[in-house]
Amino acid sequence: MERLPGFRDFYPEPLPHPDVWSADARQYIFDKWREVAQRYGFREYDGPPLESLELYTLKSGEEIVGQLYNFEDKGERAVALRPEMTPTLARMVAAHERNYKKPIKWFTIPQLFRYERQQKGRLREHFQLNADIIGESDVAADAELIALLIDSLRVFGRFCDSSQQPQRLERLPSTTRRYRAERVCVLSGGG
């Protein structure tokens, strides 16, 4: 039986075939991301991969439903596999914000799911590093997140210099400070 389209299997080394994904390589990347985030004083958090569908429609509107893996569970609740972490983070912080000293500096490496038309290089599930600073409006928080992003690329020996494509950052609107790398540098020799 084959796996579902848009999903991956991660095999331990040695790999049975050169075209499969390595669980060891994935763990190496996650370990490096954790190392960098913790060096900046971020604490790791996680949330459930299954949330109320309403959590996502409140943030993004009803049009998001067509892009989600969603269903009605046995308790007749509308639920969805998480397509992003921001709503989960907001729910978690809102529930216990008074118990944490500000600013809150948290990171996570979630597995995320989107039911979208498959495209080359775009799967229906992926992992990403999220880092957020909550409760700090100073521009220094933005600078810290940009530095964390740069160091998370440098730890793998990858970041742009003046002879390469520039790194483009997108500021995501939210009460948290968050940036997303839109394009990773194309390095000579295959990047």
C-alpha cells in the first residue's frame, strides 16, 4: 500500500533508496533549530495537532476550510489538523498569560497540514521553525527575531552575502512578533 499523496515517510539511516527522506537528517535540522532558539532564550512549546475548526475560521475566515484537513469527530465537533501554529499559540497564551513574565519568548517545530492542490516542491504536510516574542513592542524584539532567523540559516552554512540573492523577510500581522523567510539563498554549486 502506498502513502497518501503529498505526505512523506522518514526512514532511519542507512536509507533504503536515495530518493527517500532521512529521519536522521530531519532530527539533525530540528536539533540545530532548537540549539539556536535556546541560545536566544526561547522556550519550546507545543500544542495538539488537532484543534477546533473554529480556531482557524475565526482567524482566517470560512474560506480557509477548503484548504484544511477537517472533519466531524465522534463527539460531533468540527475539528481540523493544524495548518499553522499562530491560533494555537494565541489560545495557549490567552489561557495562561498572567502566569508568565513578559516578554514571552517561545518557539516550536510543528508538523503542519494543508489540503491544497499538489505542486512541485509543496507538500500537504511540512515542518517549520516558529519563534514568537509576545508582550514586547520594542523594535529590539524584531531585531532579535531577525538575528535568530539569520543564525538558524548560518548554523547550516547557508546565508546570503552580497554576491547572492537577498533574503526576503515578510512581517506577519499579529500581536506577536514573527517573521517568515520567503526565499532561501540560492548558493553557487546547487544551493
